[in-house]
Amino acid sequence: MLRLIAALCLLALPAFAVEEQVVLGLSQDRVAITADFNGSEILIFGAVKREAPIPEGDPLEVIVAVSGPSEPVLVRRKEKKFGIWVNTDSVLVDSAPSFYAVATSAPFKEAITDTEDLRHRVSIERAIRSVGAAMHIRGAQSFANAVVRIRENARLYSIRENTVAVDEQTLFRTSIEMPADLTEGEYSARIFLTRGGMVVSDFTTSIDVRKVGLERILYTMSRQQPILYGLMSLAIAIAAGWGASAAFRLIRNN
């Protein structure tokens, strides 16, 4: 009897399997930061793989979230005392992505519920992790909000609603603009399929962002051989100053 029950359960498993899965494509999975790098745009496209007809009811929505390497951020509050702006309280935000962009096929609140957002950390506010601050610091949450505000103004954080095109609940595409001042590292691209605000499937891939060429050589030298890097910078500055002075004397004499 136990074997019969187990066999019936195994036969029933496919009925509860995920019916919709993401098949993803990227226009590029590597971004090269060169001396003349002024930003990049990545086209993200894909399809929904199904083994059954399109489910009836709520339409399919797609959310794309691209995030850069996360690191702690120390945020300080400035206050004016005796006519001088000074640093007062400070809070260490435990983890904040260097870059974060979200694109949705519908208004964000319609594409995903608050519960699912909390579970998967999709929104910008949920992507930042701040465990807590000292009890005497007032308005500790405002420090995390300040990180969001500053990086939104720098175009490092953005949420773009209704920018994912979905065709026949099967094909989807969008583009993510990446600014010039990117942090080097591995970026994560997450795609969520939702119905009625509930996540029915998700997929994650990575985008490699690295300095190449002269930029890479100088960056590596500044980290691994700082003395040599400093001497080389000093020599270049002296040579540039001498060259400018010589050119000015030549022009003046003529």
C-alpha cells in the first residue's frame, strides 16, 4: 500500500511542476570599461517556455532587475552648528548595490505584491540592507533613503515602469542603460515572471563588467604597486608641466 501511494505521488508531481520558465538572451554579457567608455546599453530579451497552453486569468507580467556589486556604505548626517556645517550622526548601511535598475511591463505595484517584493528583494528600497543603527540615532531609516536619493540623482538607481514589452504573453524585451561611472565586478540580471502579482518563475544570469587595456593596467598598478604608480604619475605631471612651459616660451619668442 505504501509503495502504491508513493507511485501515485510521483505521477502527480508533473501537474505541480513549474509551467512557465524563462529562456533568456542578452545583447552582451560582458561590458568593457576603456579610456573612452561613456556608458553602455544592454538589450535583454527572452521567451517563456511552456508545456501547456497559456493559463487563463491574470496576464503575464515581466520584471527585470540588474544590480551591481554590493558593499557597505557609511552615511553621515551634516548639521549646521554655530554657522558651520559639521558631521554629526553616522550609520553604516550594511549592503547597497553600486548600480540597480528595475524595468517592469506594468506599474510596479501591479506587477508584484508587497509580500513577493519582500521575499525576492526586487524594489530599490528592498535591495538595500540596513540591519540597524545605534539606539540614540534618530531617523535611522533616513540614512538608507539618502543612499537611494543620491544614487538616483547620479543615475545609478532607477525604476522604469512599463518599459518591458511583452508580446502574446510569450516574448519579452527591454533595454538597461548603464552609466559611465560603473563599478567593476560581476553584475546580476534577474528576471521574474508574475501573474496577479505572484512570482511564478524566475531566472538569474550574470554580466561581467571589467576594465580593459590601459585602464586595466593603471588600475592594477595603483592597487598592487602604489609606489610605482605614484612615481609614474609624478613623472608624467613634471613632463607635462615642462612641455607646456617650453611651448609657451616658444610661442612668446615667435
